[in-house]
Amino acid sequence: MRTRLLPLLIVLMAGVLLALGIPLAASLAAAQQQRVVVDRIDDTTRFAALAQFVTARDEQKSLVDSVDGERLHTLRTELARYEQLYGISAGVFYRDSTAMATAPKSWQLPAEGELYDAYESALLGRRAHHPAQVWPWQHRRLAIASPIVRDGDVVAVVVTDSPTGALRSRILHGWMLLAAGELAAMVIAVLCAVRLTGWVLLPVATLDRVTHDIATGRMKSRVGPAGGPPELRRLIRSFNEMADNVEAVLDQQRAFVADASHQLRNPLSALLLRIELLGLELPEGHTEAESVKEEGLRLAQVLDDLLGLAVAESSGSHLVAVDIVAMARTRTAAWRPVADRAGVVMDFGAPPVGSAVTGWADPVALSSALDAVLDNAIKFTPAGSAVTVVVAADSDSARVVVADSGPGLADDELPRIGDRFWRSARHQNVQGSGLGLSIARALLTQSGGAIGYGHHDPCGLEVTLTVPRTAPVVAT
């Protein structure tokens, strides 16, 4: 869940930072440009004041005299010095676009473009206070124009054409500082999101692990006190109460089955004894007593299996490191006489000598489960065929694979193996109660293992008993 929740939080926080950062970056660029515009407006205003006297003088003197006049010379000197110091082209232009004074001297007013638009706007009496925004990736110049007004009429225009390299550098520097600040905020936000998701999801992860433990038969597992939101803490308390109630109900059920099996076993044993005694009194060749005795023995076997299943489900597990190869070899050897009487060959295969295979399991539970599987395999394997026991392992688990050469099961029957009292319709004539593999599954589940079923090629059933190779983490 963290892999889904954490990226979502990061994307949301990045969206918030971008939503704040983009307007802030635009505002920073606008503020930097406004400073430059104000400076250029002050400069054009000063040049306009100097040029106003020159234009006033032009009404009284010829053009040649005004060009050679002291004030015109002062204006040109100021423009030249301004252009030399700041690299900004500046000029004063009459209404007919002819130059009164320019710096550099060869500079002329273009016939179109942003500079000409500013000039036209100034002719109408408007100052160019709001030129288009300059961005760091735009290599353009900044045009500012101010009108020269005499007696309410615009007689000339002061125009400056500023390079924007320094302005773009300041904007980019400001953006870098802003990006660094947002990056630092993003790092802090990610760290907070990691802590927040960990705080929220820790109880959920613990609850998920304990739920899996209970689902696999470890009914004693409970969720210990944990942090997290109050809603999750209440959920944990409710879950523990539910698990206690479920365990109590299951304990009552198992106790009832065990008690019923035990209480019925004694009367049934007495009944079988009486039937046997009665059979001695019947005339020779009478078979009804033997049939009743067989049914009684079958009922006794069912009661014994029910008692074994109840004990398997209620017994606790004592996990230790078990030599799987040694245990499988011992149990195979123990069942070989039974197989020999049935005409079945028992084959045992183990990893190469020196390859130890250990697993964490309850030795009694694992050996009992293996006994149930071997009994089932020998029972369904015809005489002259073989039952194969193989031990294998990988880095996570150890496996004992028992494969028989019997009739096997259909695909739709495999999921039902291990259900209580279930037997294939094709095998109803084989002796048994249908509880053997259920007992094996209960025993393995109690010890943290698992049991699986599959087809054996070319025929038969393959049963795999699996136990972990590392000590399980016991939830408290």
C-alpha cells in the first residue's frame, strides 16, 4: 500500500509547490523588470528635460545654430556618456522620426518593431511603463520611450533601447534560488510523507501479517499495541476481540469433536466385542455378523480420525530446525514394510551427500503429516507400481514431494483434496475415512508449513509438503 500511497502524496505535494512556485517565479521576473523599467523611465525623463530646452531654442534659431548650440552639445554628450557607461542606445527623435541627438551617432529609429511601437505610443503622450515581459530564454532588448511636451504638445520623443542580459541573469538567479527553496521544501515534504505513511500503515501491515497467520491456522496470533490513527487503533482492538471469539468458538468445536469421539469410542469398542462374541454363537457360514463387524471397525476408524483431526487443529506447534532429509528417510523406511505387503515399491531420493536440507517445523507434526501422505499414497498405488519420495530445497523453503502411481484425480477434483470426508466418486471402494489429508494439512499449518497437490506424470497424484527454511516471525 505504501508504494501506492507515497507516490500519490509526493505528486500532490509537487503539484502544490508548482502551483505556488510558478506564480512566484513570474512575480519575481516582473519585479526585476519593473526595477529596470523605472530606471529607464528616470533616464528618459532626464534626457527629455535637456531636450526640451533644445527644442524651445529651435523656434528662435536656425537648425544649424541649434545643432551647434551649447545645450544640444550637452544633450549629445550626456547621451554618448550614457551609452558608453551602460551600453544602452538612446536618442531623441522629432515627430517626423528624424534624429535630434543619438548615441551611438549612427543609431536610427527602426521602421517597425517594439522600439517603434514605443515611439508611436509616446507621440500620443503615453509613457511606455509596461513593456512586454522579458524571460531568461529571450534574447531581446527593452524599449522605453518618453514624450517631450511643450505647451501641451508632444514635440519629440526620447527613446532608449536597453540590452537585457543583466536583467535575464538576475531573473535566472532568482529562479534558481526559488527552485532550490522548493527543492528543499520538496525533500522535507517527502521525508514527512514517508514518516506519515509509515505511521499510518504500520498498524495496517501488522494487521495484514496477523490476518495471514490466522488464515493459515496460527490462531494464537494477535496484533500488539501499535501507533497510528485512532481509527486504526480501534480497528486493531476490534480485530483482536474478533480473533478471541473465533478462537473460542473453534476451541469449543474441537473440544466437542474430541469429547464426542472419545465418548463414542468406548461404547463402540464394547459393541464390537459383543458382535464378535455373537458371531461365535451363529452357525457356520453366517456372514451378517462379519459385515456388521466391518462397518463397526470402519466407524471406529472414522472416530479415531476425527479425534486425530481435533488434536491436530488444537495442538500448539514447537518450531525447531529439522533435518528434512533424515526425517523423510526415516518415515519412508517405516512405511516400507506396509508397502511391501501391498506389493508397492518405495523409492527415496535425496540431494547429493553433503547438501544439508533443514527447515523450521514441529518434528512431531511434520512426521505425522508425512505419515498421512505416505499412507494415502500406498493405499491408492496398485501392486507392482512405485511411490517416490524426493527431498528438494531452495533458498526459502524445503520440500518433501510424494508421488504415487495410482489413478490420480481430475483437474476439477484437485481443489477439493483435503476437505473433510471428501473422496473422489471413483475411489469410494478404497478403505478410508477421507480425513487423512485433512489431518496432514492441519498439522502442517500448525507448524507454519503448507501442502500442495498436482498431477504426477504419467499417472498418479503428487503431494508436496513445504516448510520454511528460516525461523518464522511470530506476531504478538
